Amino acid sequence: MKMVGALISVFRRTAGYTQRELAERLRVDEQTLASIEQGRRSLRTEYAVFLDELLDTKGALSVAVENMPEVDLFPRWAEEYIDLEREALALSWYDNQVLPGLLQTPAYARAVFLNDVPALSEDEVEQRVAARVERQEVLHRKVPPTISFIISEVTLMDRLGGDEVHHEQLRRLREWADLPGVTLQVMPVGRDFHAGLVGPFTVIETEDHQRIAYTEAPRRGWLIADPDEVSYLERRYAMLRTQALNPLETKGLLDRLLGEQ
């Protein structure tokens, strides 16, 4: 990422733009552009294409992004998703196997990574736990995003990491269910109709009001920008919200589970 950031800085100055001026053309804040140029944040593919045209770089940035070696903690597709998540206006998140990363305690996240096969090294586990916790800062932004989570009741029944980890995670979920802008709903087991059988997915509303979906498979994730595909998942999410417990019922379920500990 540092190489790509350095290239942007050189091309920007050659074209006669200040960071503020280029950030305005790119429709991001100046700090975001500074982070990209310093190699602390990845350059999204669509930004690379736009900058190549604006700065007349003959496609150099697009080629650099496409061929950037994946030596960082996250592969490029994951970095692109995390950037979108960090700056999102709204997130609609459905998960049915584990709790969403934004809601995981460090101990629960550690238990999740310890279940990886092949096994991760101790250093890899701790690096990923730290990165996951850092992502949760989005919940505490000065102007927080509007976030809707729908989780399967199964994820509340599993005891990854043991009883103590389970209790701490339930308590944290109950606290976060009261955060401004956060809506938490549980999909109960035993439904005779279920709109989430396609698996977990997230729909993101970006700063410029575009909607992008994200899905994952083992070792790979996909950002989906096609309007038809995004609409397909948005309609599924809307149905899931009608099938899940409402937010008040979900808080009551968490209270009961905590009382049984």
C-alpha cells in the first residue's frame, strides 16, 4: 500500500493538486486521502480508475492496485470492504454462523480465530483480534452510522471460548443493543420460512449514497455493485427484518439468557 500511496502523491503534485483539492475531486475528506498517500489505507479500485483519468497516469494506478502483493494483514478485497465499512452511512448486516465482527468481544473473536483450519499461529490470532477490535470504532464515531444487525439465535446458543466468554459476549451484545443508531434483531430457530438461507451478507450505503453488497466464502470475499444483485439482497434483508424478533423482543431474549447464566 505504501508504494501505491507514494505514486498518488507524486502524480498529484505533478498535476498541480494539493491534497485538499484532490480530495474534493475524489469526494473524500482530506484525512482519508492523506491516509492513502501514507500507505495506511488501501486505494479502492474505483478510485484508482478515477485518478488515472484525472491525473493522466496512463492506467498506472489501476495496474498497481490490481497487482499489489498481498503481504498485509488483510488481502486487498478485505481492505476495500473495511474502508467502506469505516466510512459507511448505513450497514445492514445478516450473519448466521458467528456474531458479526463489529459485535465481537476480544475473547470471542479470539475463540473464532482459534477455530480456523488450518490453524493460525499465536501471533496471527492476536493480530487479527486487534484488527477486529479496531474496526469497532465505527460504532463510536462522532456521527455514528445507522446499523441494523440480524443474527441467528444459533449464534447465541454456541459457547465459543467457554462459559465465561459466552456470558461476557451476551452482556456486551445487550449493551450495544442500546447504542445510538444500532438495531439488533435475533432470527429465532424453528421458523418454517427463512429468507436468509443464501447465507450471510452485508449491504452498505456509502458516503455518496451508493449501495454496495458484500458476501464471503472461505478465503474470499466479494463486493457487489451491480444494482440488480444489490436489490436482490436488500429485498431479502427486508424480509428477514419482518421474520426476526423485533429489537425490544431481542433485548428481552438477551436479558433472559443473561439471567440464566
